[in-house]
Amino acid sequence: MTLGSWNPLDGSETVAYRIDPELLARCAAFAAAGHWTALPQWEKDNLPGSACQMMKLDAATWQPVLEPLDEATLLDLVRFFTVAEQQLPHWHGGDKSPVIWIARHLKKHGKPLARDMVLWIKGNSDNRFLPNGPIL
């Protein structure tokens, strides 16, 4: 008898989550309002159940979505994803958190996160990878 693992996908089909720019705009608007205690209910009322999949997407998936966004929106998304990872079940990003990809995007465009923002992230998250990602 052999043991193996069953994969419902045979390799010829891939299922990928697509980041919806409208959904990101709603997340950024929520973060701008700053009503963090309302986040769990807001998520239930305003986001599809699959939205938490954004937390595990790679940098290549995020890059084209981040390009058209202005700095203020990107910073709102940093706040949103930082708090969402902390407060919402299934929103764990770890070393693939969108916060990392956004921070790298900002740095690449000559606008690294300000010290106050880095301190805010560290104060509102227990994800050791935020905001810069893994060392290696």
C-alpha cells in the first residue's frame, strides 16, 4: 500500500485569484475612515469570502495592480492589510503580505515608508515580516 496526496487539479488547470481594483478602493476608503473596531462586520458586509486570498499572492501578481495607485491610496492599503491580518480570521499573509509588496513598490518609486508608518505597522501587527519582508 502506498500513501500519497490527492490533488483535485490535474496540473492542466490553474485557479488564480484576481485582485479587483474596485475591491481595493473599498479597502482603502475603509482604512482612510479609520473605524478599525468595525472591521470584522465591515468585512462580512462588504467583501467576498475569497478576498482573504489577496494575502497570499506573490509580488508579480500585485505589481500591475499597484502601478496606477497614488501614494495616499497605497498607504491606506498598507494600513488596511496590516490591521486586517491582525483582526480577521484567514487574513494571514506572513512573508507574502501585500504590505511587503506595497512597501517595496513605494521604495522602488522613491517614496519609502516614513519612520512613523513603519512604527505604526510594527505597533499594529505581530507579523515579523512587516513591512520589509524576509531578510533573505
